[in-house]
Amino acid sequence: MDKPTASRSDLPTHGAVVLPSVTVDSYNLELRDDDGFVGDKASKGAFWEIVEKWRKPLRKIGEDPFGDRSTDKLKKDELAEELKEGDPEAAGLVQSAVEEFSQQFAQVIRRFIKTKEWRDTEAIVVGGGFRGSRLGELVVGRTGLILKAENIKVDLELIDNNPDDAGLLGSAHLLPAWMLKGHDTMLAVDIGGTNIRVGTVEFNLKKSSDLKKSKILNSEIWCHADAETNRTEAVAHLVKMLEGQIKANEKDKCALAPLIGIGCPGIIREDGSIDRGGQNLPGNWESRSFHLPGAIKAAIPEIGGSETMIVMHNDAVVQGLSELPRMQDREHWAVLTIGTGLGNARFTNRDVKKRS
């Protein structure tokens, strides 16, 4: 990763290295081997390729437990149910896929923790859409056992919040605490290779000043991958979703902060443009002349009578930040998000609270 310049003030900057509570040691780390990008072996696409590999020989002899249905029509929850109560052969196929994918995931983790950027990582939180299923939980559990058996001293943990919520909740941690005071809520955006999610983060600062009790009040999801849209249309749809959240806050009489936090794939430059990594987004989001925060601010210049402030960072960074309240006793920790690709980020806490 080409690290952007650290902020020289208390005001947040896009893609910042130094955040209020952590230093971002690296994100969107692009490791390669002879087969290509290492992270591709631990994406949701890689899992379904393994399922298809195990089905193929059975299909040839007419004994595929899932019949004529194509693998891309199968659902994670359906496979989990087969593993729990299904036909023994179907359960065995799913178990084989989980085992093989777990072995690949463990291999990917070994590569990450050998890099200088991930040196001394104490814990890795696993998020992303795949983690949100029982299959994802089983993969994380099995991968953790593989690493422990090899005496690799890193804790592998499931992200605490629902991954969909985590991608929004982490936005509040991009901002210094003084910006949140006097407000109940803020707007957050989570942009992925398949979906765009927009929601309202409720701080609940009276219950917990470290945002541990923060939650999502309202959210809306749009599958841009199915819409065959372009960049201009995608931004316009995103703005409409944000405007809907503003109206919902007004209706609920929430003190909405004039802040919008954005998690977006790729390397985020300090000016809000995307250097690389946005290839799965609709249209050319990596153009130096395209600045998503600027486009949104032009459409929504004010919130509640105050100038809108927008801060954007990598989506894995933002999702990882949702875990900050649980990671206070770790100095170095990381996040891996299993989705369209494998998102990654490594953090160092700026103030470590020792375990009691």
C-alpha cells in the first residue's frame, strides 16, 4: 500500500494513516504468488469454486446430491442446513468444501502474518458477507484450529456486529470524539463490489463514550451489480438513499450530525479519489478526476443547516474499526473481510488498555 500522508490537524482526511484511536499500518495489501493474488484464494468466489469442484465428478456419474441445479444457484444457508440435517453424502460434500476452503484461508493468513506490515499481529477479526452465514462461522472456527495446531500465536475471531452493520458502524471511528458530541446520529455508507448500503448510526454516547453501544437505526441496501448501472447513475442513486436517511432522521427528531462516513474498496487518496482497487464498482471509479466525497457534497452541501463534512476510507478499514471497543487490550490487530474479494487492514492501537 502507498500510504497517504498522515493528517497534520485534528480534522479527518480521506484514507488517513493516523485516526483518532488507531494507526492504520496497512490496508488493501496485495500479496501475490505463482497463481496470482493470494487473497483470491479466500474470497466467497473461491469457496463456490471448491463446491463446484467437489460436485463435478459426482455429476458425471449422476450422483450429485444437489441434482441439476448450478452451483451459482445454491445458497450458503442451504448448504449449512445440509451439513446439519441433510443427506450424508450432501453433508459430506459441504464438509469437504468447508475443510478445503479453511485450509486455503489458513494459508492466506500465514502469508499475511509473515509480512512486515502484519508483524506481531495479536488478533485477526473476520468479517465480510461470507462471515454472516453459519458456513462462514464454521470456516473461521476450523481455520482457527488449523493455526493453533501449528502453534501460530494469533487469535482468529468473528466480527462482533453483523457484517452489514459493521461496515456502517465503523464510520464513527473515523472522526474525533468532539465532532460527535451534541449529536445523536450520523450518516454512513458502505460500498461493495455487489451492493451499496446506506444507514444511520446512532451513537448512544450517554450509554458508552467509546461507541460500544452504537447501533444502526435505519439502513437501505441497493444491489448495483444487478442494475447494470454506470458511475453517474450509481452516485445519483446513492445520493437519493442518503436523502432518504436525512428525512428519516428528521421524522424521528434525531440530532443528525452534518457528517457522512464512507467505506469504499481500494486505496483511498487524501483528496478522496481512488488510486486502485475499485475495479468491481460500476464505471471508472479510479479516474483521478472523480472524487466521490466531492460529488456527494455537491448534491448535499448542508445537513441541518451546517456544512456537510464527508470522510472516506477503505471499506475493510471501516468494517474493522467497528471492533475497536473490543480490541482495546490489543496493541496490534487486523481485519480480513471475506466478500467479492478479501479485504484486509492492520491496526495499531494508540492507547492500549492492559487486560485486568
